[in-house]
Amino acid sequence: MSWQQRIDSALEQRRTNDSFRIRQVNEQGCGRYLVQNEIRYLNFSSNDYLGMSHHAEVIQAWQQGAEIYGVGSGGSGHVTGYHQAHQHCEQQLADWLGYPRALLFISGFAANQALIAALTEKSDRIIADKLSHASLLEAAMHSPAQLRRFAHNDVQSLQTLLAQPGDGQQLVITEGVFSMDGDAAPLAEIARASRDAGALLMVDDAHGIGVVGREGRGSCDQQQIKPDLLVVTFGKAFGISGAAVLCSESLADYLLQFARHLIYSTSMPPAQACALMAALQVIRRDDARRRQLQANIAHFRAGAEKLPLKLMASQTAIQPVIVGENQAAVNLAATLRARGLWLTAIRPPTVPPGTARLRVTLTASHTREDIDLLLEALHDATR
């Protein structure tokens, strides 16, 4: 089979399975509204949970940072790309989350890949939640270590794997809030099992940071644990992009020596770090946004539970509506878009076969009336 035949075959299989992905070009789309082809939709597919992407202080901080530093960083942080704004942002994040050090990465995907690649050796074992994000599982599969997956949020399954004999070290990986099901991990129990086995614990809290915990400190703060490695990302509640790893002094120094994504990638623009610091200050002081988000979640669930819909047991901003077959999910999304509501059909391989869904994401920017429009449209589409 030639290269072209291989490519054509893979594409045809995706089309046949109704799982072919197409990017949509938006004129505006990260906040409450999405504009496409000059049509405005209520946006229920955004990760901008607190509405920070359009916050005046955050925008102003980025603009002022660009005036001071320019629009790029100029290189890797190990060459000329580590600026004063990066240092200040790392210090503020470390102080906020109670860690000695923080290291900025260009994305959460890059942070997860870098950590797992830098830490593990052939004799080690990675034990990851079965539903961990693709960035985590892909990095684990490509690492020299053995990958074992424990049943989703099942601490007994984790303990069984941790108890198996091995020559190297063990790294336990989970998330604070899972992106496709919207459920939270039992972090306190996972932390206890990891500690008892002498394993390192890594938690990716992309969907919890900023949203839960004291001053938005996230899932680990909410469950009163401190993992050895905490990954927080800025493309959700912060409304920007990028990520940081929180850890000990020695782990930070180790990563600066061996994490290739830090060594060989151009750093994030320092103006972006300025925007992140502004977003952090708003997140810390403005608890009203978190309260509004929780009220929106409760209102949606109260209404959706009266409809013939299959909901997941999620109390987070991620509210999956399980449809089942791929084409049925695509058709439902199209029906809702015809009524001015933007939702995305999530299909395999992102989720297991037979669980295609609409992934409803709620934000603090939504009003009660917005949610009622969505519930009414779901009612009409499913009766």
C-alpha cells in the first residue's frame, strides 16, 4: 500500500463511520456568542468557563505587555526567551497554589508530554486512569515505561496495579475533572493510595483550575491534596492558552535540564504571561463568576433531568448529553444550530463507540434565559 493509498483509506474509514472531523471558520466564537457566516449563535461549546477571554483587564494587560516586550519571546527559555514577565507569572502561580516552583509551558498538551518523557525510564510503570486525556495516554504509550490503565475513578483497581511487583518507580496519572464525561476524580483516595505505594502522583486539572476550590485553586485544593506534579492549563477558566507545572524545587530543576519541550521550544510571548497574571488576579478576587457558573450548572441539570435525555453524573461545567450513534449526534447538533444554538457532536475515537454525545459546556457568561432556550430546543428535538 502506497502512502497515498494509506491516507485515502484512513480518510474513507472516517467518513464511513460518520466520524470525519471538519474545522469550522468562526468570525467570533470564544465567548457567550459564536458568529459564523454572519450568523450569531448562542455558544454552548466554549471552555471559557468564567468569561475571561473578553475581560477588559486581561485584554489591557496583554496589550500593555506587547508594548513593553513585543509580540514574541525571541527564543527558548534556555536561550533568550525567558523574560521578567514569565518569572513573575511563575512566582504568582506558585504562591497561589502553594508550591515552591511553577514552570510555564506553551500548552497543556506540551506540558503533559514533556513531564512523562522526562521522568520515566524503561524499568518504570505508569498507572493512568483509563479515561485520561489523549496528551497523557499518548505520552505514556511513547515513553520507555510500561503503561497500565486502571478502571475509571476506581481506587481499588489502582491499588491492585500499584501492588504488582516491579523493578522501577511508579507514576500515577489522573485528572481533576475529566473533559468528556465531566466527572471529578476521587483525588484524596488516589493520593493516599499513591503515597502508600511510594508512587509519584501527577494530576492534570485543566478543567478544575479557576472553577472550584478556594479562590479557584482547583480540584486538588477542593479535595485538600497536593500532588507531586500539578498541571494547570490556561485555555479554560483563564480564557487564554498555555499551561504551568507546579512542583518541588528539585523537580523543577530536573525538568529544566531534561524536559525537551522547555529546552527546544520557543517560550510563550511574555505579553501572554502579562495577560495570565491579570486573569489570575480577577479569578482570585471575583468569586461571583464561580457562583454564577454553579447556578447555571444547577439550572441546566434541573431542566434536562425532566427531558428524555441521558445525562452523565457531572456537577461541572461539562454536561454531556449521550445520544449513542454518530449520525444521530450529528443530526441533533444540526437541529439545534438551526435554532441558533451552537453545540458540537463528540464522536469516536474521542469517546467510546456507541457513546456519541453533545458536549454541553456552560459558562458564567450564560444567562438563565440562554439555558432555557437550550432546554426548550432539546425538548422539541427529542420528543
